[in-house]
Amino acid sequence: MTYGEKLGVMKELRNGPPIEICIGTDKILLCPVNNNWRSVFDNLPEKCGRWRKLNPTVANSSFKITKDRTISWLDFNISACETTLLFIIKNEMLGEIGHIGFDLMEDSSIWISRVVRGEKGVPGAMSEAVREICSIAFSKFDCDEIFLECYEDNIRGVNFYQENGFSIIGKKFLLPKQLNDEVTWAECSEKDDYKRVMLVLLKTKR
Ligand SMILES: CC(C)(COP(=O)(O)OP(=O)(O)OC[C@H]1O[C@@H](n2cnc3c(N)ncnc32)[C@H](O)[C@@H]1OP(=O)(O)O)[C@@H](O)C(=O)NCCC(=O)NCCS
């Protein structure tokens, strides 16, 4: 499958219907964020901003989160980006409870990203969402491998991914870099006085 064909599948998913997943007697929907997001979701920038504030240590950069900045992220980094997909996880009773996404990289690999539970309820929703994204990557993108990154100090996150079939295959050593109001984590050598470790995890098709 060519890179161009994979971009075509990204476009179909971005503009396609929500993906329905049953969890016991409950149900969640993976709703793609496209340039119609303002009419599809209620107060999405506020929700995404709040979820990010609740989980400050999982992002690879930290800065003051504002509504305008989150709107710009949804417009330019998400809905207008042909190599990125973000699904809002919705439940009929609870509304939006979190999000999950993935990125198509230049080498054609798929990396799961932006996995955040923002609200309690529907236990297992996040695991089922990860399984669904993996199933899409294996079937629709003809991938044999799916990657993701998770900070080593995010014990809950690392356990969550391992329980969902991912194995640690590598480490990146990181140093903080300040640029204006933003701190980002940049890769350095293991020999440097690194301050954080990012784990690389892999799940393979069986
Ligand atoms: C990592 C994270 C997404 C996991 O969310 P979660 O709510 O624990 O995941 P699930 O929705 O799959 O729920 C799992 C729980 O439901 C239970 N469960 C019920 N039915 C289940 C099912 N069908 N499948 C899986 N788990 C199920 C599990 O036993 C588990 O219970 P426990 O918390 O007592 O161990 C969440 O902690 C989070 O958002 N963390 C902050 C952001 C983050 O770290 N993101 C990932 C790294 S970038």
C-alpha cells in the first residue's frame, strides 16, 4: 500500500461516520475531528483544554493553555493536518469522555498519540479505543507494526499500554528546553545529564 493510499484512508476516516464500539451493555463512539468540529461537539476547546490541564505531565511540551490556543490546535494541528487523526470518545449518557489519535509518519508507520481520558465512566473505554485504533491500523493501513511513546515516569500509562499488547522496544533520553513560555523535551544522548526518559512501545500484528 502506498503512502498516498494511506493518506486517502486518513481522509476517509476524518470525514467518515463515528465508529461504534460496544463495551458490555455500554457503547462508545470514536468521533473524528474534522473541519466541522464546531457544529459536531459541544464546547470542545474548553473540554480538551481542561483534559490537558488535568494531565500536564503527559504532553511533550508545557505552556499556558488558553481557549484560543486550543482552538488553533484543533484547527491547524488536528483537522487541517492530513497526517493526523484525532477521535473524540463519546458516550451517549456522559458525552465526551476523552480522546485518542494517531499519526501517519513519513516512513508510512503509524504512531498512536494523544490518548487521554478526561472524564470518569465506562470502564474499559480507553482500552477498547486503543484496540480499535490498532485494528484499523492493521486492517485499513495494512500495517504489521504500531508504535507509540510514553514517558517512563507515567507508570499508569506504561502499564495501560502493556496490558493492551504493547512492548517496550526503546528509550529516548530527554532534556528540557525553554522557548518563550513553552518548555519542550528534546532528545539528548544517554551520556548527557538527561532529566526524563521517553519509552518507545510497539505492538505487532499476530
Ligand atoms: C492511560 C489512560 C488513558 C488509561 O485510562 P483508563 O481509564 O485506566 O483505561 P480504561 O478505560 O481502559 O479502563 C481500564 C479499567 O477498566 C477496567 N475494564 C473494564 N472493562 C474493561 C474492558 N472491556 N477492557 C479493558 N479494561 C476494562 C479495567 O480492569 C481497568 O480497571 P482498573 O483501573 O481498576 O485497573 C488514563 O489513565 C489517562 O488518560 N491518563 C493520562 C493520560 C496518559 O497517560 N495517556 C497515555 C500516555 S501518552
